[in-house]
Amino acid sequence: MKKILAVTPFTEEQKASLAAEAAKAGNEIIFAAPGDVTEEMLDGADALIGNLPVGRLHGKENLTWIQLQSSGATEYALGDAIPADTVLTSGTGAYGFAISENMVAWLLVMMKRIPAYLKNQEAAVWKDEGVVTTPAGKRILMVGTGNIASEFVKRISVFGPKIVGVRRRADKCPEGYSEIHPLTELREEAAKADVIVLTLPGNASTEHLVDEEVLRCCKEGAYLINVGRGNVVDTSCFLNPEIMERFAGIWIDVAEIEPLPEGDPLFSVPKLYITPHITGGFHLDKTLEIVHEISLHNLKVWQEGGEYRSVVDRTTGYCK
């Protein structure tokens, strides 16, 4: 009998379905909160569902499969963080639904000047804030074209924008895109975009990819959104009024340091809207449902054979 250790906060119904699936192959699944996992429990497990600190997994040759609940997998995938023979799968595919809804919402919030009206209401002032704009007809640049970007493209396309993408390989144009370009053309494309959306993971190749030079290239009155990783953008540039004047609005749900320290000057930058990484995690129950679906599918594959979902490439940290 093999043992599966699960530390993802599944519902009781989801736990029951996973336990039933494990039992079909005569295996046992043990559910625990991450903080309650002992070394004995971890050493006795043949597979892990959920995220534990990467340092606790070093050298755990007994783990033949690890199913992360997160889509970010870089720290687990690269180097010798976990044994080379361990199958590593992630939650990629689970977060696009929730994150893309927030992306649409915040783009409209900025375009319709909603923050100004909320301030006016707080001050008990009846004031018309003037003209607004729309995603219709705008050129939206997607920097990264993975699952999160694809879900956003599905939702924003109903407004009728032109969707352009940049990514590592510009070998094919995904559905919903008008054009696709390599990352080497980021500056040129940023200069033409009305909306720039960053969905890239954080690694050595993407750190400060959007730097002062790129930000200064951006079109006057553009909107910028970052829901990937905080270090993709050099956020110190947002403290420069000359750069911020170029933008009609910037929303970031990620920061280079999380949590962003209390009193950080970024909090007081005009037209910069910050949320505390709320689009990830399990703020939306649909996200946990999809993580459960991925975990259940991959549990079946681990026990019976087949093709895993959301397999992480151990050389890049991206899903294959």
C-alpha cells in the first residue's frame, strides 16, 4: 500500500473523492494542514498533493509524484530542490478563471474612473469626472500567453479589442490573437499598445523585464496590469512622476516584496492601484474546484498510468 500526503485545503467532499480514488488501488491518502506535517509523515509518503516549503522536500527520494496547488513552480522545478526522478505537476489551469475576472474588472475600473467617484462619495461631493474610455477598439498587448492570458482574452474579446501577444516563441498565433511577436520585440509592441497586460512567471529571465526603458516607451495614456510576478516589473520606476504621467492607470496584484511593507511609498502613488495578491490563492471557490480536478486526474494517472495534466518542465519552471 502506498501513501499520499495531501496538504491542500480541500473541502470534505473533495477529500472524500480523492480518498475513494486512492482506495481503488489499495492506497491511502492522509490529509493534514501544512503546519502539522511531521518529518515522519513526509518520509512515509510516496506522493504529495499541495505545497510545503521547498526546503522540506530536498532529497525526499520517496516522493515519486508532487502535485503543487500553485501554478508557480519555479522554486520547486529548478536546481536540486526535489529529486530529479520525481514527477512534478502544478495547479496551472486553475487560476486563469479567477484572475482573468479580476483583470477585466480592474481594467474597467480604471477606464471608467471609478476610483475618483468613490473618493467623491467619501467626501460627499457630487462631481462629474469627465470622459471615460472603453476596451473596444483598443490594442491590448499580452506579455505572456499562457492559461491566465488565454482566460483573459476570452473575456475581454467580447468588447472588441485587438489582441496582440509577445512570448518566448513566436512560432504560432494562439486563438483570439491578431498577432504574436517574440519577447525581443517587447519595447516596440509596448509603444503601440493601449493596454499592457503582464502574466509572466518570475524567474531569472523575466526579472525586471519591464524596466525604465520599456516603461518610457509606453504609449501616452496607456494602462498597465501585472498579475504575473512582482519582479517582472521594476516597481521603483513607479515612484518617478515622469513615468507615471505616461499612464492613465496601473493596477498590480503582485509586488517585488510581499507583503508590501506598511507605509511603502508605492501606496501613495497617484493612478497606481495595488491589491495584496488576491487574484491567486483560493479566494474563489472555483479555483479550489479546478485544483481538485487536476489533482484527482493526476492521482488516477499516478496509480494507473496515463498522461498527467500540468506537468512542469524541470529545466524552465514552466508547464510543458
